Amino acid sequence: MTDNKPGTDNKPGAGSKPGVGNKPQYVKGHGLLDGRTAVITAAAGAGIGGATARRFLEEGASVVISDAHERRLAESEAELAKEFGPDRVTSVPCDVTDEDQVRALFSYAAERHGGLDLVVNNAGLGGTSAIVDMADEQWSKVLDVTLNGTFRCVRAALRHFKESGSGGVIVNNASVIGWRAQAGQAHYAAAKAGVMALTRTAAVEAAEYGVRVNAVSPSLAMHPHLVKVTTPELLEELTAREAFGRYAEPWEVANVIVFLAGPYSSYMTGEVVSVSSQHA
């Protein structure tokens, strides 16, 4: 488990070369998102959402971060605001299963910054259960957060972008499990496959008013929540499947989100980009 912030333990040691097992080198910001405003859901803590908020700030954006965990959200806002300035970082608690809270989040972001440019839908919920043992409530809860929550945020973003006429970019967080079978993950796999399909359909509908919609599909990005809900044995097995012999740092996934949010991907929409080193 590693922190998503840049630091010396994210960089190869003296004389090391890229390759199996070596740590990646943190990438500096290049102003790719200068002057842009972003909403990022599930952005509290050290996971992909938190890493994305940091990378967006390093690339020049202002961010409105949200999360259902208010204490962690407040701590994340305070940490980022101390480093990047309170004018560029604000937060709004939001449970993506609640339509009123989703609307309030997007209304605040647009009013606070006089508009909205980028949306990253990162909120999701996992768990492990065989289908024969899975209760309706387990299935429904995972789909409501992971798929329905993404739908609610995509809908809110598209309504804003359509009304403003200024264009925009949406990046959804899917998963390789939406493509590849993994025992115990039927609910999560169904939800993430749904996120992929939603991404493609939303992209077609949004193209007429200048909005791009894409998704990332990570395999294994290590963060504290994953450690809590996954056995050490399974984590070891999943890590062994990766060609580089290691899991992704959350900021490595965030780098691809930056690419999809920025100008270098201007002709991409409806795509699901795998962020994975798994063997074919």
C-alpha cells in the first residue's frame, strides 16, 4: 500500500531502470488543465479519486471534490487547500445514490466557479460474494452506487453542459472486471460493464453539443480501502497477474484520466481505456 502523493518512494532508486517490479517515477504537471474547473466524486483519501484531484491541481485546474464520507472529505480538502490554495479547492459532501445531493453538487460547482469544464465520476462500491450466496440487497447496493450513481452524475453533468453550450469532458471510472471474469464479483462486474455501456451511449448523445465522454478501466490500483475489503491472498494473486509484477499507483490511473480530460485526447469519445499491465 502506498500513498498517492509524490515522494521519494515513488521514484526508482539511483541507477535503477524501468522494468518488472520497479517503482514508477512521478510525472510533474505541465499545465494541461490550466483554467479548467472540475468535479471529482469519491475524491477523499488516498485512492484514485484523491490522486486525480491532486493531479488535476498540479495540471492547473480548480477542483470541487465530493465524497459520502464527510470527515475524510474535510481532511482531504484541508490538505489540498493548504498546498494549492483555498480558492482552487472546495468540497461538497455527496452520496451519489441521492439525486438531490447530486444536483446540489453540480449546482454548487457551476455557481462557485462560474461554470464547469470537467467531471470525473469515480464513486463505486465493491465487495465479494458468490452468486449463490448473494442477497438482493448486496446486488442492489453495489449497482446503485457504482452504476446508478455514475448515471446520476453523468445526467447532471450533461444537463449542465447542454444548457451552458460551452462543451465539456466527462471521464468515468470503470474496471477490467467489466471485461474479465473474476469469481465473487458478479455485482461489481455487472455494474462496471454497465458503466462502459453508459459511457459509449452518453458519448454519442453528447457529441452534438461538444461534450466528450470516455472511461478508464484499471486493473489493480492499491489504496487503503482495497486492502480493507480484499484478502492478502487475493491481492497477491491479482498482483502476480500484472506483467510488471506490481500493482498500479493510484496516480498512474489519474495520469490517464488527465489525458482523457485534456487537449491531447480531443478526438476521443466513447472510448474505454484500459489502465492495466495484465497478461493478455
